[in-house]
Amino acid sequence: MEKINRRDFLKFIGAGGIGAGAGLLYGESTRKTVELLIPQVVTPEDYSPGIATWYNTVCRLCSAGCGISVRTREGRAKKIEGNPNHPVNQGRLCALGQAGLNALYNPDRIRTPLRRTGDRGNFAPIDWDEALTLLGRRLGNLKIKKQGSSVYLLAGGLRGHIDTLFYTFMQALGSDHYLHYEFTHPAALYAANRMIFNQDILPYYDISNASYVLSFGADYLGTWLSPVHYSQAYGHLRQGRTDQRGKCVQIEPRMSLTGASADEWIACRPGSEGLLAMAMVHVIVNDGLYRGPDRNAWLEATGPYTPEAVAAQADVAADVITRLAHEFIRNQPGLAIGGGSAASHTNAAASLAAINVLNYLAGNLNTPGGVIFNPDPVSPASPVARQASYARLQEWIEAMAGGGVDVLITHAVNPVFTLPPAAGFTEALAKVPMVVSLSSFMDETTALADLVLPAHTYLEAWGDDMPEPGVGFPVATLSQPVVKPLYDTRDAGDIILSLAHQIGGELPVVLPWTRIEDYLKDSWKHIYGQRRITADSGGNFDEFWNAALAAGVWGENITREPLRFDGVAEDRIRALQVPPPAFAGEEKDHPFVLLPYLTQAFHDGRGANLPWLQELPDPLTSIVYGAWVEINPATAKRFGIREGDIVEVQTPSGSLRAPAFLYPAIRPDVIAMPIGQGHSQYGRYARGRGANPLEILSPLVDEASGALAWSATRAGIRKTGERAPLIKTDGVTRTLGRQILDDKPAHT
Amino acid sequence: MADYREPAYADVNRDILQTMLVTGPRYWIVFGITSTVALVCFFLPWIYQWHVGVGAAGMNRNAVWGTYLSNFIFWIGLSHSGTLLSAVLHITGSGWRKAIYRSAEAMTLFSLMTAALFVMVHLGRVWFVHWSIPIPNPMGLWPNFRSPLLFDVMAITTYLVASSIFIYMGSVPDYAAVRDASTGLRRRLYAIFSFGWRGTAQEWHTLGWAYTFFAVFVIPLAVSVHSIVSWDFAMSLVPGLHQTIFAPYFVCGAIYSGTAGIVTVMYLLRRCLNLERYIREIHLDNLGKLLIALSLVWSYINILELFTGWYSGTSYEYEALRFKLFGFYAPLYWEMITFCALVPLLIFWKKIRLSWNRMFVISILINIGMLTERFIIVATSQPRKFLPAAFGFYFPSVVEIMITIGSFAVFATLFLIFIKWTPCVSIYEVKETLKPLRRAA
Amino acid sequence: MGKLTDKLKQYLKPGYYDKFDYHWTMTIDLDRCTGCEACVVACQAENNLPIVGEKRFRERREIKWLRVERYWEGEYPDVKLRFIPMLCQHCDQAPCETPCPVAATYHNQDGLNTQIYNRCIGTRTCAVYCPYEVRYFNWFSYTWDEPLEQQLNPDVTVREKGVMEKCTFCIQRIRQAKDRAKDDGRRRVRDGEVTPACVQSCPAEAMVFGDLNDPESRVAKLAKNARGYKVLEELNTAPSIVYLKKVNPDG
Amino acid sequence: MSISVRDALLTFKTPALIGLVGVTGFIAGYLIDMTIFTDTAPKQPIDFSHRIHVSDNGIPCLHCHNYADTTPAAGVPSVSKCMGCHKTIATDRPEVMKLAGYWENQEPIPWIKVHDVPDFVYFTHKRHVLAGLECQVCHGPVETMDRIARVSTLKMPWCVECHTERKVEHGRDCWTCHK
């Protein structure tokens, strides 16, 4: 072929050059960025790359006190699992407990101390020294002026020596205004146990060995006392024994998680649970199923509570009551427990007392599968005494409103959210010159504080715990930091200690420690000596301490006799009677009873800022992200309400709007709402989502226990015409006769 | 028809060649519109989706297949009549085909391309699409040859290649005609396209032979392609899709929509390129008859589908049927029945059959119906599978709808390019149909 | 010719194996299950499931490898609620395996239905073919609000947009157990050595996991239980999850 | 007048060739970039020489990379570990002074990662070391390198090849290496 002329040649060069250039550039563009290989400066001794390290500590997200093991990799917490050595949860853990990581790594944590600037709700960061001096000075002055008693400390339900520390601190300050407040604290149950059993601490309910569980609204698989432990017990009760399968009966106006698992669900009128119990007592005594010496006394006491009489009040057929009573006595060991709706009416304590009587008559006290009275706890410190009932909190609120409170310190408690506004806490708070919050989250209460001293989350903090209710033998758990503190926060204990030193006077004398860790260790030295553990642990204290830290739990292995119980005193029997429940609001303009209920995920609202739980479909409705009003389909039909219609719920103390959900298992004269949503603060995941039923409660109180009767508010509903389709994961919730739940297609 | 004057050979060349050699402003306007729409409605949304993920579409966990796949089937279907029809008619030696087959085959080609595009749009990670092609690699990784989707890839590529060869072969003599009628660069280009065709007896013989061979070869291919597409669905367990009838159902549906498509295109060509003298009532008449036949078969299969569903007696099939006939998308279903089963019955009337405008409307309606049919298949079956708790709902997103509209523009653009590149009516074959005595002009 | 027929016979066996090395199987006792959904969170924590956000939930694009389905029976007042945890059944004759054009999902020698994220091209055919609807697609690339990403499990890939994902029976835990076995010079993993996150967390111990090939394993014994059944058994997918149906005392 | 195909083709010869050259150029350029310009031995913050440590002073690999036989990651020695020797040894060398500098202000050394596998790959040193593989099999003659360099591609074909020829148990199952 002919030779290429010059112009063409240049063209070739050009083309080749451009092409090659483009190729190079393309290659460069596809190359991934340089990765660095960062070594440690000094290697920690328990570090090995790519291998998980487990730390045992305690879950603080509810009061059950489960032991947890946290898996960490390269110094970061990866997963929370139950601590297999721990007698309460035995290696298992609930949704809330596992979501604890979301609390630790929550994007909305308070990262530095904050000081109010201008109106409440506006903050500016300050450093710790400044913050502590600020508070220290104030407390110091009060102390010098002998006004220490105007310092109030309200803590969430904390147990163990951190509580003792708080107590000592307040005492030294000259103030005995130190209380715990937990919305879920079963005050009525304590009262009932005092009434019938003379017990200050809760007994152990041995569900796993029971063959019959008669539960009056106690959601023991979801929220009652120690759900993880009871779930495990439930598993054993159902399939753990070869010879028998225990039966579960649930009596409650709205089917709870437990109700769903029960063999029989009986929808009684709200607040009539105690009456039912009394009727059963009547049947048992009357039909000669109980032949104790005090039979006649019982006969008298329960005279008026004939099944027929109660049937009318409770809307449960008389023969059902009789049948249940007989079943209960026949299938021993059996358990009668009460909670939930039964424990949230104006007759709560009396109802639970009546339920206790069932156990007494069945003679299943201190027997396997029955009620076993716990021996005294490991540490003498008994925070239960410091638990504020709603009534007791009322006195505080009055004091605050009256200007008697100069400094209010709150720790891990959010009364602004968990108390009904009608209680007037928020207004009273405004009257307090200085509000200090030790919270690690900007919750509703913290938002109204003047000074925020962010405490560690429980995964960064030291502490110990004695589970309550215990498990039949004394147990203590140690909690330790599993990761380095993420932010400029401090251990609540350390804050108190440094405050003590800041204030001076005799405080540094009674609280000489500078680190909570040392304080804890010394307190344990004391137990160690007192309990003469040396005998069984063999080595010295340090060995014991390290062993305890490694195991995360220490259970006393000298078996103690459960506390004896001999009969109910005559006068108590005679005194026992269950009044019908009182309600706020008239039936004619408020035809329904509003039943707020706890969910395992959100508990009293503290779970709402954990994204995993916001995205966890509600076990019974599969709804995520938001709150709803549960209405019986029949009722809904009457009001022409479809799912997703926004309804207005009015009570004597207010009203709220939420989408309706047609719940097949709720009484037609009851509407229910989950507690936990409807936060106005508390981080991006919780804020402005759903509605909070507590906001519209009329705070009636159960006189006997001082507990807030939070199911005793009547409500009316109105269809607003607006719609807000619920976000739920379920499609159709009927099997349509398909072979899903059974080996053969169901017939529907 | 009285005033119809049959064209002379010279006229044929002139008339048809001017459609591609002479380009008026109207062409450029139309071309401009289609290409812009294609860019704005198809490619831009696609790029956006590429960037954020397929979430840009309306699909969810209850219906992971959406309009992308239904459109894919639709375009595959549209591709069907073209090559298949022209091949069948060629073998059966029906002369009336000659004027229309070129554009029909072009349709095949371009709708196949559009369909292929939709596969890409559908993929979650289209940048790895080459993994579905068996290329030897040092990792020893191969595609999964059991997968109906892989059958698809094979079938479609084969069909694409075969039909492009088929259409090209048919055009060679015409390219020669273009070459002789033009000058300069185009002349040289077409010299290459036409492989230096000189029109000797030998060449005509070879062409005829090869052409017939390909015609025979293409027919089973066309049938297989849509059967395989149907297996994508039929091989699943999904109630409403898991049916043996699906292969014939799809094939018949494909030819049906394809034939309707031809009518549409013919109408437009005739109008816009004033080919009234070549595309004539006879074509309309024959295609009309074909449409009736196909619509009857199609309706029959639909009834059969309902029957099998009902006869199965399972909760699954019942629910699927219920949702299809009376569920949210029921209006679409009945619309489909009206357009594809009832409306075509009008064609029985010769008056309607021979009226260009009426047939044009009907053909459009049929294809709307077929488009919905494909949509119903994906949109009503998946959200009603086996576990009621996982029942759901699917509605296409804006991006999806835009891309659907855009796809038509893509097709149109390609077709417009085509008519300027190849004579859209076969010059030499039209001549074959003319009366010999008029040969001397 | 004989060779060919053998080859064809081979194709009839699940995953083309004469016998699985391990046959990982799970039993779920519905009589123990309380529907508390602890397992759901456990799975999310272990397997880096994204926090998709309210909008995505509304669009029904949540990602939950393990979900608890609930079915109501009867009407008030005689109404019952039944729970059933639904996760990948690791079918031995999996409908989802055949259609994947790139073989990103296939049956491996341990009887597991694999999902290889970095091979997936996102045709989503497997999800259509799966009768249990336990395959979840990454419609977007999800991100974690800082510092939540510090929790991510380094043993599990964070999936990018456009790939399918599903329950793996916590393959990373299986892998670690095998690793441990090798360290101790054992040929096999001991029964109970592998517990997927859900099984580990289950408060009522409703879930049991193990090797069906080992006749002594707990799961092998439970699988023989009279209450045992498989969901949608008539589809003949041969799932590796055996459910034990809830006992109904009144017949 | 007629035109032959050859003449026609000739007119398009030059543009076609130019296009061809362009494409070839592109491919060539890309390959060059991938092979020659890929930095398999980047400049490290400290000019650490494996040769000096291993060959000259006979320090075994596992002395510094002490996790290689016990954990998935081989482990980069911590700064303190380096200082363990270099408090006393060769303290006058400039590079060692750099190291001392890092130690002074307690900073980690930002080494540039040379051997890196994607996030979706599960690789454990332990199993490979315990299987009796020499470090050099994958990392090359490190003992001779003054600056560490990547000698193998660390790409899947390379892994699979070795797994295949050593008949690793389930060595070709995706879930053996992908997570």
C-alpha cells in the first residue's frame, strides 16, 4: 500500500496520543484511594486484632437487672448478649436490652457539660471544672447556711452502692430529700405483699415449675417485673417438662403479649380484676377447696363477693369464675399474679392483695412452682424504701411549687415525660432556682435544667446491682465500663464524689474516695468481710474481686432458707376488701376507659430514642414509628372509623390526636394506647413522633399504695376526618386457610 | 381505489428514494422532539437512578419487579410480528407482504434494542451486567445456566443478530439502488453497504436462496424468544404466574401486539412519507384479518388462564385471581379486556377494516391494552404470594413512568434514523409486484 | 452414556451434593415462642442491618432478615393471636437458587442457601421466586448516623445499593466455630457451638440450631418431634427450618 | 458509471485507521497505568527496612507481627514495641529519630497500607500460617526489601488458583472467603 502522507501521520500520532492519555486518565479514575494502617501507640494487654473481647456488666434499661456480656472488637462495643452466668436472664436478653448499643452510640448524646443561657431550653457548653465549681459553690453555701435540706435529689430506679453513695452524699449535705422515681415501679404490688405476706421485698414467682398460671393483667412476658426471666420460665412451663404442659390464663381488658400466648384470654372490665380474685377466693372457700383453720374468716371476708355479684361488675360469666377457681386449685402448683391493668386502678393494692390470697389459699407459698419469699439481699442498702410513690412525689411537687426547693438534681429520670401534666411537675420545676440534670440525653426534663452534667451511659460506668425481685437466693452483679468514654462525660458516681470534694467540710471525710471504682471496691470489701466470703472464694479479696468482675455476677452459694410465712392475721383477713374502681370522668360524655399500656421496647418512654426499637414492629400490631389508638372493630364500626383515621381522644384533663388501629382483642368499652412515644425532646429518633397517653391522664391515686392509677381515666373519641396511614409491616393478618401455623391447612 | 395509478419502475425508485434522500424541515422537527424526549424522559432519569439506586423506582419488598420488566416484555412482544411475519409471509409467498415488511423488520430490530435497554434499567447493579455473559475468566466463575434469565440473554441476543442479518440481507439490492441514485460520500458509503451489488442473475439467485434460508431459520427463533421470556415468570411458584399456558400466551400476545404495531407504523409511514401508492388497502385488509384471528386466540387463552386459576382450588390461586379481577388494579384489567378482546371484534366489519384512521385508532388501543396486560402480570401477582402477612402493594414511581414514556421516544428516534438510512419500502420487491406490461415507462 | 445419566441424577439432589458436610437446621417451637421479637433486634445488631428510616418503612422497603409474622384467629371475644418467626428457610430445593443468572445464590456443601453480595447484580429474581418472601433488596446505599457506625460488625459486609440480602444463619459465627474446631484439632464442630444471634437471644429458648447430620444433636432430636412441620410444605421446597406447632389444649 | 467496493473502502481507510489507532492507544494507556504506574511500594512515613531487621538482624516475622498465627490479622507492631528496641539501638539514625518523634507526642505512625483486600473478603492469617504457609508465599521476599512492596495481585484469581492447586477443603465455596 502507498506510504502515509505527513498530515495523515500526524493524525495517527494525535489519535494514538489522545487515546493513550484517555486510557491513563481512566485508569487513574478507577483507582481506589490509599488506605492507612494505623498501629496502636501502646497495645492494651487484652487486645488482639480481629478477636472479640467480652465484658460482663449489668443492663440498666429496666429494673429487672439482667446481666449482660458485651462483645467488643478493637475497643468498640459490637453486640450485647445476656450473661450466661447470670441467674436472672441466664444468657438471654430482650429487645430493649440488646438495643442498648444505640444508647451508647446515640448521635444525640450530650457530649459536654451544658449551662443554661437565657430562657430554659437554651444551652452553651462549659467545661467540667467550671460546671462543678458552679454547683459545688451553691451546694456549699446552702450547707454552710444550714439549708442543705433545700437540696433535692431525684434519681431513676438505681440500686446497689451508687444509691448508697447518693444517700450518704445527701445526708452529709444535711438533706434527706433523696428519692427514686420510676414510672414502672410496682408500688401497689409492694403494698399488697405487705398487706398479706408482711414482706418488704418482692418474692420470687416460680413460673417455670408452675402447672397453672392465673395472671390478672400481669404482662410477665413483656413488661412485668423481669420479663426475660419469666419468658424463659414460660418456655420451661410449656415444653420444658416431659410429663406436663402448664396452662396459662390471662384476665385483662386488652390482650397483651402475654395474653396472646395464654391458652385462655378473658376480657374483664378494667379494674374488676381484684373483684374477680375475691370471687374466686369466695368460690374456693365456699366450695370447700380450702380447709384451713381460718376458713370461716375468709368466708366472712368474701361474703359479698359471690360469683354472681361479681359477674355483673366484671362482665365475666359466673360459671367461668367458678371454673377458673376450681381449675386453679386442682392444678397445683399454680400461681396467681397481678399487674398491668389490675395494678393501675384506684383499687390496685387491694386487688393485688386479693390475688395474693389466691396463692395463700392454694398453699403454694414457698413451694416450687409457687411464690417463694426472697431472703434478704446481699447489700443492706434497700433502695425500695426510697422509691417515691406518686403520692410521695406530690409532696415534692408542692414543695417545689412553694419555693422550698433551691437545687433539684435529677439523675436518669424523666418526670416531665412520665408524670401526667395534671400533676403540675413542669410548673413546679419552673419555680426551682437551680435544676441540675445528670442525664446523658437531652430528655424533656434535662431540657428544662439550668446545668447539665452529662453522666456516662451505663456501658461506660461502674456500679453494682442486686436484682429485685431476686431469684430465690442472694445475687449481686458488678457493672464495669466496656468501652472508653466516647465523649467528655463522667461517671455519675465520680460527679458526686468530686462534688463532695468541691464542697468540702465533712463531705470529703465521709466520702474520701476520688474514683467511683475505688469506692465500689471498698464497699465490696465490706460485704466480703461481712459475708465471710473468704470461706468459699478461698483466695484474698483482689482475687475475689477480679473473679467477680470476670463473671459479672456473684451469687452466694450458701443456700439460705426462704423467709418463713405463717398465715394471714385474722384482722387483716377481715380488713381485706376490694372496692370497685373509681374513674375520672363521667360515662355519658366519656364512654370509654383509656388504657395506656407499657411496651417492652419503649418501656416508660426511655426506649424511644433508640433507632432499632423505633424500627422494631410492635409485636401485636406490627406498627413502627409512632403511636396509635387501639379500638375494638365493633366500636370502630359504630363510629365509622377505619384503620389510619386520626381520632381525637378526649379525657377530663385534655385531648390528643392519634391514628386509630382496629385491635381485635380489646373490650368494646375500652381504648388502649402504647406508652413511650410523643416526645417533645430526646433526640432525632424520638422527637415529635406519635402521642403520649400520659399527657391526658387525670391523676387518680390508689390510696392504699399511693401509686398512680394510670388506667383510671375515662375518655371519649371523635373522628377528625383526617387520615395518617399507620406504618406497619403486616399485610393481611389472617392465614386464609393456608398451611402456615400448622402441618395441615387451617379451616377459616 | 378507482383513481389508483400503478407506479412505473422509475416512479418506484424516485418515490421511495426521495423518502430518504430528500429531508424536509418537518423531519428535523419531529426528530428533534423525539430525541429530546428520549434524553429527558429516558436517559436522565436512568442516570439519576443509577446514582441513588433502584429505589428511585416504586418497587418495594412485596413487588421487586415493576414496570421496567413489564415494559421489557412489551417491547419484546412488539418486536415479534416484524421479522416473524415477514418470514412467514415470505415462505408462504404472499405478495402483499413486500411493501410493508421492511418497516416491520425495522420495528423488530429497534423494539428489541429498547427491550434490551429495559433489562439494563431493571438491574440493581447494571455496571456488572457483563457477569451474565459466559466469558472465560481466571476465577472460574460462570453464569448459572439453569437460570431462565440466562436463557433470555441468549435468546434475545441470537434473535437480535438473526433479525439484523435478515433485514440487512433484504436491503442489499436497495442499497445498490441508493448508491446509483446518489453521489459523493453517500455513494461511497452505500457502495460498501451494498457489497458492490451489480444485479447479476447469479447474485439474485444467491440472495433469494439465502433469504429463504434465513426466513426459515428465524421463525422458530422468534417463537422461542417469547416462550423463554414467559418462563421468567412461569418458572416461579408465584400464584398467577406459575402456569404452563404462559409460553403460548406470551407468543400469541407478542404477535398480536406486534401486528397492531405494524398497522400503526404503516399508517404513519404512508401519511408522512406519502407512500399511498405502495402501502394500500390490501395490506390493511390482510393485517386486519390477522388481527381478528390473533385477538380471538388471545381471548381464548385469557379465559383458559382464569379457568386454571379457579380449577386449582387453592387459596393462593383464588387470592391471585381475586386481586387481579377485583383488586386495586381491576380497572386496568377490564380496560385490557375491552381493548384487546372486544374492540378488535369491530374489525369484522369491512368498512372499519378498510378505513385507515379507524384501524389506526384500533391498533393504538390494542397496544395500550397489551402494555397494561404486561403491567398487570407483574403488578398483581407479586404482592399476593404465599404468606398473607407479606401481602403488599405496588405503584410505579415518577421515574418509572418517565422512563416508560421515554422508551417510546427512544424507539421513535431509532426508527427515524432508520428511514433515512434504508429505504423503508423494499424497492426491488415492490417492482416484482408490478404488472410486466408497464415495464417500459 | 452411563456417565451422562449419573450427571443428570446428580442434578436431582439438593445443591447437587450426595450428602451435606454439615446440614445446618433450625427448629422453632411455636409453643415456646412469645412473639417478643428479641430475635429481630439480635439479628439487626449482628448482621449490620441498616436503619432505613420512617420514609423507607412507609414505602415498605424495610430490611429485616428475621421478622415475626402474626395471624389472628376468630373474633372478639374468642380471638387468638399466633406468632411465627419467618426467616430464610435455607430450602434444600430452593426456588430462589435456580433463577439467579450469576449464581450469586446457590446451595453450599453445608446445606446453606448462600447469598454472595459482591456477586449479586440485582435482578431480584430470587426475591420473586422465594415463597417465604425473606429476601430483602438494597434499594439504596444506607448510611449510619455518626457514631452509630462504630457498632457495625466487622465480620459482616455492609451491603451496597443494588444487592439482595437475606438471613445467612449467621455464617460468620459458623465460620468462627469451624475455626475454633480446627484450632482444637477437631474435625467437626460440636453441637451447640454455633448459635446464630436470634437463637442466642431467644428468651423462651424457642429456637434451636444445629447439624441435622449429627443424630445426637439437639436439633436432630427436636426435628423428629411429633409437632414438627414445615411451612408451605406442599410447595416441596424442603426447608431447613422445622417449626413445632403450638399446642392447642382444647383440641 | 459505477463504483467498486474497493475504491469506496479506500476512501474510508484513513479515518478507520485513525480510529483504530485511537482505540489501541486507549487500551495501551489503560494497561500501562494499571501495570507500570500502580504504586506497589509507596513511600512510607518512615523508611522502614525489612531487610535490615530480618536479614541483617535475623528478627523472625512473628516477633513483630505477633498475631499472625493466633488471629485473623497479622498485626502491625505498636509504636511502643518499636521503641522497645530503639530506645537504645541505632538512636542516632534519622529514621529512628522520626520514630522517637512519634513516640514523644504519643502518635501512631500513619503507615500506608500495601496489602489490602476489599471489605467483602474474609481473610484470616491464622489459618494460612497454621496451614504451614511461609509468609513469603504471599508477601514475597520481604526480608530483601528496603521498602515493603506488594508482589502478588491479592485479587480473586490469585487466591482461587492457590486454593485449587492445594485442594483446600471447600476452597472454592464462595462463603469460605466472602462474608
